[in-house]
Amino acid sequence: MAKQNFKLYVPREAPRKRKGIHKKSKNKAEKRQKSMKRYRGQG
């Protein structure tokens, strides 16, 4: 293969990484937090 010249290379703007948006499964603490009823104040 011939050597490539990168003078004409212009980097494209990449979408930012959305870390943790799509998880395969929640961990034990996250599962418990979802199921536990939070204290919602007086009454």
C-alpha cells in the first residue's frame, strides 16, 4: 500500500459519548433503589 498523505485530513465533529445511557442490566444497588418506596414527607 502507498503511503498516505494526511494534509487534506479534516476531522469530523463526532457526537459526544453518552456514557451509561444504555446498560445491559442494573446492578443490585440500582435495582433496590428502584423498588424501595422513598419517604415522601409528612402525611
